[in-house]
Amino acid sequence: MSSDVESAYSARAADYVEQLGSVDSLHPSDRALIKSWAAQVDGPIVDAGCGPGHWSAYLAEHGHDIRGVDQVPEFVDHARRTYPHISFELGSLDRLRDSSGSVGGILAWYSLIHHEPSTVRTALEGFARVMRPNGSVLVGFFIGAQVEPFDHAVVTAYRWSAEALSNELRAAGFEVIETHTRIGRNPKPRPHGAIIAQLAPTN
């Protein structure tokens, strides 16, 4: 995440928390997918780009070993106050501090949407580095017919086709396991995509 994106979210953090800071306000299909994905993860989970910490709390409630990471100080402060039993860290998605091969799963739920297409692979390669063999990543994103920027409510974001983002995951060392799409009524929710990918075995 660039410094411009960080600043934009810092300025809008209170509004974001009010509108989107609870899993109850989000689509039930998202809750079901994230819950079922996490149930298959073997090992600790990193909520990469955790925002105000609601998904970390949701997974912790279901018994998972979870840690949240976000680059926006206001989000991390809110998450620590609201969910003091969970570990939250200020840090970059592109440079996770976990040891190589130590993480079972990474949730990147709409946390890569502001990465420019030329930089998203840096984050994905970092995810692959810290994952255990057969580790799994779940990426949520805005889906479109092609990779293109659009005017997100906070700052410019990108739509990805499932094929294009799957190719980036493969290039970073993952095997794509499942692709999910959901098309809602206009204007909201925007068309949604999710990809589950597993760290590919090395020869």
C-alpha cells in the first residue's frame, strides 16, 4: 500500500469503521466463505490488511489462531482497543514480518485492491515466502472484465478479472483452487470476486 493510500484511509478511518467495521454489515456469503476457508487452514492465519479488525475477530471467535496486520495506524489502534485478546500489528502487506514457512493461511480480503497491477505480485510473493507447505490464501477483490482502475470511495482502486488475478497468483507460486463470483444489484454491491489458492509444491 502506498503512502497516499495510507493517508486516504487515515483521513476516513472513522467513517470506514462506522460503515464497514462489523461482519454483521457484510454479505452473508462472504462470512460463509471465509469461515469455510479458515476451517481448512492448517496453522496460524494472518489477516493481511485487517482494517478495523472485524474479520480477525470473526475468525478468532471460531477458534482460529489469527493475527491482524494493517498499514493504517488508526485501524490498528481501533482493532487493539476493540479486540484486546487478538494481536494486531502495524505493518506493510508487502513486507510481512513472519518467518519463512511459518504461516498456515493468509486472508487478503479487499486489501490488495489499491495495489497497482505492476506491484500486486510483490505482495503475493511475500505471502508465498511466509507460508507453510500447502498454505492457503483467500483473496477478495472487485471483479471486472479486465484490469482497470475505478473511483473507490476512499482512493483509486482496481478491478481484476478472475483470470488475470489467478495468473498473478500462479506467477507468485500458488495453485488456484477455487474462484467465486457474485454479481449484485446496481449500484451496490459492486461485482465481487474471491480466489482461494494454495502454495504450490516445490520440486
